[in-house]
Amino acid sequence: MLISLLTDSVLDTIIHLAPVLIIAGGQDATQTPLPYYRHGVIHSMEMQALPTIRKGSSFASDLYFEGFKAYDFPVLIEGERVHNSCPNRMDAPIIKINPLEVEKIKISTDPAYLQGGLGGYMAAERRTPSYEPNTAFYLTGNFLSSYGADLGIRHEWKNNGVYLRVAAETPYYDASGTSIITRYKYLPTVKWMHQVGDLSFRRATNNYKVGTNIRVFKDVLYPYLMMDERFNIDVQAYGEIKEHHVYAHVIKHVMDNGLRMSSRMMFMETDAQTFTAGVTGPVTKKIKYDVYWKLWQAINTMEMMGRTMKQNMIPNIHTISAQASYGKNFNSSLSLRVRGGLTTVLLGDQSRLNLLKRGDEDPSPQRIFIPINATLQYKEKGFFASVSLGQEAVPDEYLYITLKRMGKPSWFGNPYLKSPKRATINMAYSSNFSSGLAFSVGAYGHYVKDYVYLAKERWGMMMVMTYTNIDAVISGVYASANYKDYLILTTRYTLGFKAKDGSPLAEIAPWRVFLQANSPEWKGFRAYVKTVYNATQDRIDPTLGEWATPAWYRLDAGIQFEKGKWVSALEIRNITNQLYYAHLSYWRNPFSAGMPIYEPGRTLSISISYNLNQK
């Protein structure tokens, strides 16, 4: 089954034999299979007509949902907060989810969830390793537009699990036959688009859980920026007893422009480290808690004509947060969830504070916020409605980042920012017919007061990219239909504008459609054809360097053969070799390359997988 519409109560009892992506919200829940390869999360989101922020290769995408992005949407793995270390989010949390070791991933816009944010949350649940021996592996190869391989191995025994994966790919060619090496002015000696390694160990019983993970990323190209990720090592360790989950997370990230021709004129490097420690769990059946501490530092270096400028770009920022949530079901239809707590953001290197001063008021090296949210939800016979109210803490980067640039706009935080407040209404209806047709339709509206928004300003003789508070309205509609898994349709549209004058918000995805047709199964074979369509997006904010994006479509087709424990598949993506780029494919900050990211041309993908426990 490719997609099934399920109620929350059903989801609580499902045993997932393969990982799935669950979209919870207006339609009770939509379930989509999650491919094992690393960027399978992104492909599963595509089936839900959900865009991602495209920064380069498949390992260079960031989360986007209903107009919210980045820090609006925390990413969690088994309750552990997954942060980025790169100020440009090269190491976006979404790419750290390994489908080999997860059972399900849930995306929700409920801000009252214990570890939710202004836009909601994405939460991944790890597998419980089987007691009986269970071995699985997959191998995927890409050809034509680029050449690469992605290999993953999973072995479980006596409630222990080991998960290993490696991936590498050459720089791709777009549909015009232009390599990204040429288009984005890389050095001709660059041979790899990314090199990735991931190793995890996990033990989980009825009494406790322990585990560790190490991820390594090397030379991941980010053409949307002026620099690339040269090295990133990410180490996690965790333990859990009686549902109380303790974890620690260390990241070291280095990016520079050493792979670009621009390095011959000016060399740029950022060396960043992030440490996170936290604990989360239940107080009672209805009350849960979450406490964490995050320390973040990033040193930027620029060298030009014998001159070196070194700056504490992320100046040792501490974030300490303690929150609790309470949930109550009044009856089978009506429920309430409330979350609240205290978050403080403290600037460690206060020598940078003077750079952030505006007007006569001295900026504070410490900000204290009171995040509080409530969601009232009603469900009855396919009808869904929810109302959410609340406010969030301002993310650390938006407050205290400080970077002077040579000949470019500087990048300064705003320590005077107010907490963003959100009011949301979400309504939907879903139904299943005896004919085999299932459908759902829905609409949502968010009013966000003091929404944190990028701004370009002049401070004396210096141009600055910074942040400001505005009032924003984000609304949208969505619909999906599934006829016996033979025909699947999903569509979404989001409208975002500034409440003050009605002008468009930046980085709002255009109308998007996903359509897939599947053949009946025949002797283990099943074929499919699918297409993705994005409409023109001309609702833009030109003050931030945004420009209109033309409409585009992509046509894919594939065939899968399954026999016993083996599954093999062949897929051709972008059959018609369309030259296109997505609207959310470039970023407006001082390191932006100012160019959209063209997608790969026609690509052939061949994969094979084996699962010992497959019936």
C-alpha cells in the first residue's frame, strides 16, 4: 500500500514493518512509505506535495511546511533535539535522520506538542531491534546525470542493532548538459558532490534503551552559498529508563570556499561547534517534561590580499530551556494539549555585544522568554478542526549572530526581537468510499504577530542583513485522493503576506501537485508513473533579492520486482530532461551565491534490497 488514510487511534496500534512518513494534522493522518536511502525522507515528502528548501545535492535540503521553516520546525529523534552547527544550516537536522534505524517519522503543525516550535515539529521514532536475527541491506546506484552509490546494512539480534551506511556521488549535470562544477564556478579538480558515512549501535529492551551514533559528512557541495561543507562529524549518545530519556549531542562543522575559484581572490572559512544535552520524559500519564542546554560557537575567518579577519560569528551562545506539556481527552472527539515553560538565551562572548547596539538602548546579553502554547482539537466522523494559540522563544542565531563582511552586507542579529505569537485555525474532512476511493480536503490559517523576518538595512556607511519583527498571515489549502492505490493525487497551496500592507512574504512555496499511477501487481512486478508540478511563483519580496520562479514539471517512471526476501527496482527521474529549479532553492543571507540551484537532468536509479524477515 502506498498511501493510507488512518485515524490517530489506528496509528497507535500499527506495527510498521518498514519505515513510514506520517503527516498528522487536518487529515487525521496520511501515511507514506519511506525509502531506506538517506534522502528517502525528501522523496516521501514529495509524495505529499511538500517542498523542501533545496541548497544543492540530496544531502543539502532543509525542512519546509505550510510556510514555516528552519527554527520554526524542530526536528526530533526519539525525543532528542537535533540541532545544526552551521549558521547557514548546511547540516540541516532533516538530513540526519537515517531511515534504516527508524520506524516512523511524524510531521505535525501542532505547536503545543512538548518539543514543538512555532510551525510544529518533525519527530522520528527509532526501531526496537528484534530479538530474532534480522539482517537487511540495500544498494542504490545513480547513473546518467551523475554517478553515485548509497549502501546501507542493518543487523539486529537479541534486541541489539547495528546500522551502517555509506554514500558518495559525483557532481551532477543539469538538463542543459552543464555540470554544477561549471555553472557554479567550482575548481575543475572537484570530483565529489558528497561523501557520507553513518554508524549506529542500539540496544532496546522493555526495561531500558542505550545507543550511540556517529555521522561523518565530507565535501558536500552547497552551490546556493559561497562556501561548501568540507567536514562535519556528529556524535550522539543516549540512554532511557522508564521512559526518561537522557542524551548528549556534539557536532563539529567546517565550511570554506576552498573548492571554488573564488578562493583564489578571498579565502573564507567557518569553524563551528555545537553541544546539546537534555532529558525528557513523563511526570504522570498526562504531564511530560523536557529540559535541555545548548552551547554554540562559530569562528569565521576571511583572508584577502594579505589581510586576515577572524570573528566570533556565533559568540558562545548558551540556550537553556525547561518546558512541560499537559494533555487531556474530554471525550472521544474533543482533546486539549497545553505546553509552557521558560527559555533563556545567554551571550557568552559579550565583547561582540556592542556591534548589535541600535539607537540609545543598550542590548542585553541575556534574553528570557516564556514559550506557552495550547491546542484544542475536535474529531468526529471524518471531520477535523483545531485551534492553536501561543508564543515561542526567539532562536539564538536571530538574536546574537555577528559577522562583518569585506565588501558585502554584514550579518547581525537583533537582541531586541520580541517573541513571535501565533493563532491558528485548521479544518479538514476525510472519507473512504466503498468503491475504494479515499480523499481528504483541508484548509488552515496562521496569524503570526512579531514573526521574525529577514531585513536589509543601512547602519551609517554599512549595509546589514539582520532580523526584524513583522505581523504575517500564512494560509493554505490541501487535498488528496487515493483510488485503490492505483491512482494517487496530492496538492497544496500556501499564501503568505505581511499584515501591514498585504505585500508577499519571502520564501513561500508555489502551488504544488503530485500525481502517481501504479499498475496492478503481476508475478511480483509493479510499475508506476509519477509527476510533480510546481506553478509559477511571482508573489515575491524583491527587497530581499527574491525573484519570480517559472512553472516546471518533472516526469518519473519505474518498475519494481519483489520475490521472497529480495526487492529490486529501476527508476528514471526527469524522463523528459526538463531544465528547472525550485522556488525554495536559494537563500538570502550574506553568504548567498545569488543563484538558484538547477536540478539534475535525466537520472537512472537502480536499487536492490534484502530483508531476512520479509515473508
